[in-house]
Amino acid sequence: MDVRFVLFLVFQASKVLTVADYMVGKEKMHPKITCHVENVEPKLSRKAQLKAYDGCARLRPIWDEIASKYKVVLTPSTVDVAPIGIGNTGDAVS
């Protein structure tokens, strides 16, 4: 099963979370972020969004079966190793 739809939904959710800042200070934002909010690049269609939602819905019973075997499931909150020290918390725009 193709799991790229999960990344699509994360991308869409981050767009929603960025709109308020965009509305009050678009000129202060990095161009990649403004393109993201404006759906300029990558251009994501409603059809792709619905396909992603359907894909996640198909995964739900599979995940429920796996998780039912455990009392607790720990998951990482990032996709990579955190940088050493507190001088850098990562780069939100790549």
C-alpha cells in the first residue's frame, strides 16, 4: 500500500496551521512557506486530498489490529535524529 498520502495530509494540515500567520504577515514569511499556503508549489488537488483521506481510512483497521496487542505505543515526534545541543532546533524549510 502506498503511504505517500500520509505525507500529503501532513502537508495539508501544516498549510492550515500557517494561514493565520500568513494573513497577518505574509511579507515576513519565507517564499517557500507562502507558496505552500497559496497552493502554488506543489499544486495539490482536491482529488489527491480525498485519495489521501481514503488511504488513511484503509490503514486504520490495520493499525488498530497492531496496536491492540500492546498497552502503550510510543511513536517518534520527528522523522530524524535531533541535532546535538540547543544551538539548533532544526530547519523548518528545506
